[in-house]
Amino acid sequence: YQPGNTSFPELMWLRGMTPASLTFVNKLSEDCTSFQCSHPLHQLPFVIPPNGSVGSDGGGGKHSKDPRLRRCVWSVVVLDCDFNVIFWAGGLLPGKQTVPRAELYGAKLAHLLTSGQADHFIDAYNVVRGICQGKHKLHCSNTLLWAEFWETKALGRSQLHPIWTPSHKDPTEIESLGVSPVAWVTNHC
């Protein structure tokens, strides 16, 4: 093998592994600063009704296990006291594509897009623990995003009380774990 020799396919030298140059995309083609929302932007932040609840989530999509193909998304929902979705927003995660970042970004946007007081149901235990430990807790990963989270929370638009909700459970499992129905519904919207 000689460098620059193109007579041998790159695949041969990687022992059958697909080359990153064929799968990895450095920049997303979509605009990550935009998002979809149930309400016009001039009506934001959305006022959480009395006894309403907020949920945020993040996910890695179809290729969650492959960092070269993973494209993460975030979402925020607000439910009224009758479990009706009255506000939703979601979009692509900007920057590095990891599920923990998507979860934290969703929590950040929950504070940015809403105002008022409510329980905030999150299925990422690390995010709930990080919020409960306070802004002075040093995080070994996602430090810049944690700083953005605390800046957004400091705006004081919403007072959201984080509550961890187990994910990927059916209603009977949730009932046996003693999780409230509103937590399960909020997490699954």
C-alpha cells in the first residue's frame, strides 16, 4: 500500500468497517436554531395554567447507538390539569449530538419557553440530579450547556420543580412503582 494509491478501496484497509468519511456529517444540513412550536413566537413564553405540568425530553433517533449517524432532538410539552397537551415545542439539538445533551437542552428550553410554576417531569436522572444540586455544582461533562441552563433559569420566567420519571415503562409498571399518572402522561407526550 502506498499513500495516495486509489487502486485499493479504503474499506479494505479498515477490515470491513465503514469509513467515517462515508457516514459522518460534520455539520447538520438542517437549521438547528429553529424549532417547531404550537404557538406563534410573539405569544411566548407560554403561561403555565394552575395545576399544569411541564415535561421535557431528548432522544437520539433511529441511529442513537452510532455517534457518526446520531441526530438528536429535544421537546417540551405543557399539560393542563386534565392531561390535555396545551403547548408543545421541539427541534434539532445544535452542536455535539449526544442524548444527555438533548435531555439537558430540553430542560433548558422548558425554562425559556414557559412562564409560571409547575412540576417539571424529566426522565433523565442525571439532569434532575444536576438541577437539584444547584448551579454551583461542577459538572464534568456538558459544562457549557449547564452554564446556559443556569443563565436561562436565572431569567426567572418559570419556577419548574424537577421530578424524575422512569422512562420506557408501561402504565402497569408505573403504577407498581408509585409514579403519578400525570408524570407518565407528561413523559409520553
